[in-house]
Amino acid sequence: MSIRSSKQTQRPLLKKVGIGLVVVVVLSVAGYWGNKTVQSYLGQSAIASTGLEVMSLTDALEVAKSTQKLVLADMSAIWCPTCRRLDKEVFSSEIVKAEMQQNYIFARIEYETPEGLSFRDTYDVEGFPTLLVLDDNANKLVQLPLVFEPQEFTNNLQKVSKAVSY
């Protein structure tokens, strides 16, 4: 076999490997974006199903000052399955919503936004979902444990609101 024929057989092989690599990369990127799109859609649907008004932290703090309520700040990611579970099982519950309406202003902070980055830095939050109760001056009072039973969650909210007097 001559050197020339060896190079000629390598070129088609390299071309096939290069095309295969491009196909794998394109399929991986398409799969990632497709999954993220589906997960984001499911997240938006879960939020909408709660019936809660979603506010930014800044807006929630303003309302809290005028109503003398606490802020329940929920650091979540739209594509997070655990966050969706919290929306569906806890925030959609009528007993939870009643307690929140009486004593809290709800703020949802999206993890992958500038507001999320600021929130993570300010309150040293590392993951999601993370539930913090803040006073109307944005001081952290407590981090709530992550529970998926509505009555237990309501009890936790009531303990905090009773411990804080305005």
C-alpha cells in the first residue's frame, strides 16, 4: 500500500467521523433545548395552577410594607421538578393559600435571572426550592423546611407569623 492510497482511505474515514460528531452535537443540543422547553412549559403550568399572584421580591416588599405582612420568598427554577411538586401539592392547597393571603405576600424568584443571582448572594441560597420568610425590610427571619404536606406547611407558616409581631 502506498502512502498516497493510505491518505486517500483516511480522508473518507475522517469525513465520516467529522459528520458523525456534528450529528451527535446537533442532536445533543436539540435534546437539551427540547427538554428545557418542555420542563419550562410544565413549570409555567404548575405556577398558573396555584392561583397565586406571582410578584418580584421588590414588589412584594413594597406591598408588605403597606400591609404589614411578611414576605414568603420562593427561590425556584421554572424547569425544576421539585419546584413543580411544591406548586402542585402545597401552593395549590386552599389551606395554604388562605394562610398566605392572611399573613404573607408571595414572591417567586426565578433562579436563573438577575434577581435570582442577587437573591442567592444576599441570602446565601445555594439551591432550589428554597423558602425564606422575610420582614418588610428584607431581613431574613427564617428558612422554612421543605415539606409537601399542606397542613404541615401551613403550621410552619403560622408558627412564624405568630412569632413576629408588627
